[in-house]
Amino acid sequence: MASYASDVKKELTSLEVHEEHAKAELAAFLRMNGVLNLHDHQFSLDITTENPAIARRIFSLIKQAYGIEPLLIVSRKMKLKKNNQYLVRLQQQVKEIMKDLDIWQPLTGFNTRIPRKVMKSEQRAMSYLRGAFLAGGSVNNPETSRYHLEIYSTYEDHNEDLAYLMNHYFYLNAKTTQRRRGYIVYLKEAEKIGDFLHVVGALNAMLAFEDLRIMRDMRNSVNRLVNCDTANLRKTASAAAKQVDDIQLIETNQGLDSLPEKLATLARFRLQHPELSLKEVAEQVPDGPISKSGVNHRFKKIREIADTYR
């Protein structure tokens, strides 16, 4: 059974990408998952994934952005490993492409930050965040888990740049923290997670998320109301039991006829109706109706009389 996160990624890999923004999404993949190799004085750039749809996506982005068809190699390295591994290998124009995507520059070397072109463009930011989520993101199923979406980065400055894009352009209230050997940017608010899914283009996943969130929140609200009602019933029953105990104590020691008329009327009515709440007693008492504070005052007088026998 596919997870919610895999459904989100499946939808994202099926989206059409405008040629102008293909490079932004590709830059996220290469920066986050790319491995540079040198064989016989020739560079190659590898991206490995177990998700065939993501492998096809990377293949298509490279072809769309640069007109080059990379190698696509399928393997199963471990006998016990059920899933295939997909290796997308770029062997042509590696240095030129890395330079164009601002991953590597001849004078300054490798750049771990998000390209400036992306940082200055809301549309490119959307594409970059889509690539970043596909490369290192996950999101919990809103029906069964706490609300949580995150993207993992190896480099702290890249992680901070992701948070900047999410907050500066899309007001997602993203937070950052260190995680194992890297860093994560994450969202905890359900509405912000829905907004992120909309930003990166996972509209069907966003609608499914909202439906599940609404149902879950509704169930939680019902449970809170039930718990509140249960607590109120327990409180009412406990108060009524104490009042009945006070009245029986007075009846045993001096009789209810010895009480002032209003207290005696209330005492007999409570003995007949121990299940009623204070409000219901105030509305239904024979010499009423009276206010809740009024009936509460009478029970307080009864309690004071009963206390003389304890």
C-alpha cells in the first residue's frame, strides 16, 4: 500500500514543467542528491533513487533543460533488497551544466547555497522547492500521524535558504533544526503543509490532505465535546451525591420538617430527582423557578446544617 508521501511525490513527478523553470527543479536534484565522479580525466554526475518516477523526472529535466539524454541504469545491488535502484548518469557537459546551475564555479569552487536566480524569483522558488521535496522531503499521513512535513539537507546554509524561500515568498512559518548528519526545514501547522503542497503543485494531494485534516479535526472536536460532557456529567453526579448525603444526614438526625420551608422543599425535590443538574433543579423545583446561584445558596445552607452532625 502506497504511503501518503509517495502519493504526493508521484503526483509531482507527473507535472509538466515550463522550460524556463526546469533548471531550478533540476538544480535542487543535483545539489541535494548528485554525486560527482572522475574517471579517466572525465567527469560524470550520478543521481541514485529507488523511485522510478523520480528517475524518469530527472532524465526528462536534463533533456528538457540541456537537450542531453543521460544514461539510465537499473540495478539491484543487494540480493535481499526488494526494490530496484535507478541511476541517472550525466556524462556530457558536466562542468558546463554545474556552472550554469551555480553548483560549481571555476574561481570559487562548489556552492552549497541555492542559486541567486532562484532566490530572486517566486516562480523559480516554486520549482526549486518541488525538486527539493522530491529529492529529500517527506510528509506524514494527516489521518494517522501528527502533522509534519520536512526536507532534509546536507548543508546548513542550503537548509537556511530553503526556509527563506518558504517563508519569504509563501509565508509558511518554516522552522529549521539539526538532524543526524545534516539539517531539516520543517512545517508543523496543518494549514501551512496544505499551502506547501499547493505551492509545489500537488493539488490533488493537497485536496486529499485537507479532506483528511477536516475529518480528523472534526473527530477530535467530537471527542473533546464527548469528554467535556462526560466530565460535566461526572461533576454533576458528584455534586448531587454530596447534596443527597447532606439531606439524608439531616433527615436522620432532625427530620426535614425542621428545616425552613424553602430548604425543606428543595431537600425533598433533590431526594426525588438525584439525576438532575443544578440548572435543572433551579428550573423545576416546586417553589421555583429560581436562579442557579439561588439554588446553590440553598444547598450551601443545607450543607452547613449537615456539617453540624459530622
